[in-house]
Amino acid sequence: MTTTYTSYKLISSDLQTSLTRVSEQPDVKRETEYYLAKIGDVKSVDDFFADSRLYNYVMKAHGLDDMAYAKAFMRKVLTEGVDDKGAFANQLSDTRYKALAESLNFARHGELATTFERAQKGMADKYMRQTLEVSAGEDNTGVRLALYFERMASSIASGYSIIADDALAQVVRTAFQLPAEFAATDVDRQAAYYEDILDLDDLKDPTKVGKLLERFTAMWEIENPTGSYDPLTVFQPSSLTGISTDLLLSINNLKLGGR
């Protein structure tokens, strides 16, 4: 049977070919063509929310499709943007919201927000990569985790970045054989420990990230025999899943580690 590491490397070593295969899938091609044809006509946050296909495409592109129901929450994210330090997206521990607000920056650019490459081809590229990772996870969640970590590694700025993202934390805890209970310990101590065992500068080096993922996939094989792991858990917004929209709108002071 193909190992987690082998499956991950087959995709990662020829990523462009893997992404091209994804782009040619009929449903992916159909939704992407629709998105690229229509997004340029969107001139405001209201226009964006009026088209559910565009909205769902963007949410999936940023790995937030589980939060698609929370439209009032997402409207606040997009309306406030990211330029103000106190903006809603900047206060949330999950950086995916900030990334989405930067991709469709209505707060900064107004009706021109959808004309930039990041809102058009850039969004489509995100959608392809997210679809690829989800598809890989259907066969082996460890492969999805490895691909996700590879993509996100260079953006990890501190131990708090790892704590804020359950999927990143799962990779690190697995690679270094940290017990699940570690996630329940003091946040500041967790962050300090992650920074102690990882050289964060190494996470900007693809070769060193590859070594870390080789270690992760080996440990994953040992710790997660087939059928023993819920493949969705670590990719759900852990602090937000299942919370009402009204409550979501009340957490705009949420910060990492109480800082």
C-alpha cells in the first residue's frame, strides 16, 4: 500500500501537473469559468453576496466553506477590510479571514476590488489548490495535512501562528510526538515550546520543510491506522464551528494568547 509520504511526494513533486488535472475536472472547470466570467461585474460587498455561486467559490478557495452559512459574519470581515488594525479580520486568530479580505479588498479599493489579479486568477489558483488538498484528503488525511503545511509554512511567524491553526498544530504535534493534551496547556507556553523545537526561519526553506514533512508522515503512519481518524476535524474553524452568527459577530475582540 502507498505510504503517506509517497502519496504526498507524488503530488508535491509535480504540483503543476496535479493542479492541471484538478482544473480539468468538469465541476471545477464549470465553477471556475463562471467565477472568472462574473467576478469583474461585482462592484460592492452587496453585489458579491447577491451571487451565491461567487460567494461559495471564494469561501472554498480560502478553505472556509464550512463557514459559508455565517454570511453576517463574513460581511463584517469584508466590509471592514484589513487596513485598520482594529478591523474585524485582524482581530480573529484564524488568518484565513484576513487573507480573504485581502483578496477581495472592497474596503480599500471599492468598486475596483475585483479587477486585481488576486481577485481573479489568484482566487482561481487558490480554489484549485484547495480542491487538490481536499481531494487528497479523501484518501489519506495525512497527505492533505502535509500539502497544507507545505503551502502555509512560510507564513508561520510565531508559535501563536501554529496554535491558531489546528491543521498546522496537528502536523507539528504529530512530527514531534506531542500528546493531544498538549493543545490544552497554557497558550503562551505552547507558543514558546513550538518556537523552541522549530527554527521558524527553516520554515521558509522548502528543503527543510520537506524534511519536517517526511518526519510527520512517518509518525502519521504509526499513529493513524486506516479508519481511526476523523478527516474533517482539523480543517474546521475550531473556535467558530457550530456557533450562531449573532455570537460570531460578538467576538471581534478575539486575539491570540490574550495579547
